Amino acid sequence: MELLKQEITRLFENARDKNEFEFVQVLMKYSGPNNFKSGSKLQEWFHAIDFYKTLYITHSKEEKYRAACLLYYFFFENTELYILLANLCSINLGYHARKKLFFTSHKKKMTETQNKIDMISELLVDSECPSILSFFSTNFNETLKKSFARSTYSIKDDKFFLLNSEHIFINGIGETNFEIKEFLIPKISEIIEFFNHIRDCFIHHFYWYRGNKVISVFDDEPVLIKIIGSSEGLKGLKIKSNSLTHKGDSEPENHQNWKCYTPSGKSIMLNWIEDTLLRYECKEDIENSFEIRNLTSKIIKRNNFNELFRIMNILVKFGNVMYTQWENETNPNTKYMLKEQINKFYRKAMTINIPVDFSIISKRLQRINSSESMVHSRMNHTAS
């Protein structure tokens, strides 16, 4: 857990050092001054998890286990956690923060926690946060979360039973029940440590702004930004402008040319798609394709030629990388998985309505798919 805590701490500190203007907007949750104090979704999540922790700690036996399930569900379900991590990673990598998690989404997908994890996975890879990635892959289980959400479970003694539900896989074996102390409780312990640290880091940086601070931001031309701090922590931002002046209610006369700045305005999301395109254009390989597929869907809907051309080249680039890996791979299982990914990337690129010669890609698709057919043919011939 120490490496995990170090990665979380580094994300916060590096984001503040890299771009304090964007970082402060993340702390403010994009909605203007005093949002954290007046109540945000992130603030509510902090309070709720602390309450569920209290239930978990102060109860025993079945009541303790039910509180553990409640804590488990609400920890992974809150989208604000994933937006916060995505924004810290984006700022660390030199890009803008964002207000939403998905580029494009469907109501059904919004309920799938694994999609939220997948959406930030490449950002965590690029930000060199393997321990955070490992935390999610080790501790999150979709079947466990759904069984609690749908009340398709029962708890008796120290066992958790799944009722009218799909099997839960533990060490590669499908089970209909498990020992709570062995399977769930260790996960709860790690979740509590993770939550405590990310909450403490957020609150530390929010209350770090005890006084005003002026920073310079380049936005077409250099702009002076004043961060408003107080004994209660961060209060907001103001932008200094010669053409737009506004005297704040509590500002002294010599600060009458400081204008209130709206964080959800120009900076946030202005270059969200552009930033992500740039990031993937600079990447040599990819580990999780969910974000790029989500971005592709959004770009196709926008139907901007420049964006379409760039995303097509990105898809082909990663398809080419996987094709080279496929050519050199000797393990049949890995080769098959690579083939599936190559098909997805190449075929998605070919669906983009741009007049491009896809003859080389078509030949490659024919080769990998005919090669698979030949393998199955030989296997069937041997079996007969």
C-alpha cells in the first residue's frame, strides 16, 4: 500500500506543480467558488464513505459484513473518483482537466463500473501509476458489486452466498459462495486505506490555500490569475483583465480590476478531444482500448474531417503495432487475442468515411483471419 499512497501523493503534488491553474479548478470541482464547502458530489462521497466506515468498524458479524458490502459498492460506484484521477493524470501529462468522464456514453454503460475503470486505465499507464491500476484490478469485482446492488445474495455466519446470480471467479474458479473473512475483508481494508489517503490528499491541498496567490497563465497571451485563499481554504479564482473589470464584494479598492472567473468556462473541456488525440498520437503502444474506442465514437458523431483523419491514423497505428506483435508471437492463445484486437482496430478505421486506400490493411486482415481458419482446420483434421 505504501507504493500506492506514494503514487496518489505524487499525482496531487505534480499536478499542482505542473499547472496550478488547472489543478485549482479540479479542487473547485468546476462549479465556482465555495463549491467544496457548499457541497459537491465528491464532498458527499467523502462523507458517505466515512459514515459507512463507521458502521463497518463499530458493528460485528453479519451487520459488519453488510456494512462492508455497502462500503464496497459506494466506493467503486461514484464517478467523481474516476474523474478526479483522470484529471490529476491529465494535468501531470501536460493536458487540460475535464468535466466529464466519458466522451460519449449510454445510460446502461454509465452503470458499469468496469467501464469507468477502463476509461482511466491508459491515463494511469501513461502517468506511471501501476499500483493504482493494480488496486482496481485486484479489488474490484463486478459480480460482487452487482449481487449487492440487486440484493441477489445472503449472508450466513461468515459466508456470502450468491443467489440467482452468475458465479464469482476466485483464483480462476467459479464459485457460488465465499468466505467473507478471506475474500471480502482484505479488499475492504485496502479500499479504506486508498480512500483515506486520496481524501486526505484532496483536503490537504484544498486547505493549503490559506491566502491569496497570483499566478501567470498563458491563454493566447499571458494572463494573471489570482487564487483566492482563506482560513477556510480555497475560495475561488479571479482573472485580471483590462477590458473586463468587476469589483468583488469583499475586495479592497486596489483590487477592483479583478474579475471573477468561471472554471466551467473557457479552460475546462476546451481541448479535451484535441488533448486526447495528441496523447494517443504520441503513444507507441496501448494496453487498454476502452478510452480510444469511446473517443472514436464521439469523433464519428462530430464528423469533423481533421478529427476523423487523425483518429483513423491512430487506429491504424495501433493496429500495425499489434500486427507486428502477432507476426512474432508463438503462443497460440496470445496470437488469437492479438488477432481479435487487430480486427477491432483495423475494421473500426475502415468504417470511418474518408477516401483512403485500405488495401494493405485488407490484406493483413485476410492473412490473420485465414491463418486462424487454417489452424482450426488442422486441429479438426487431427481430432478426426
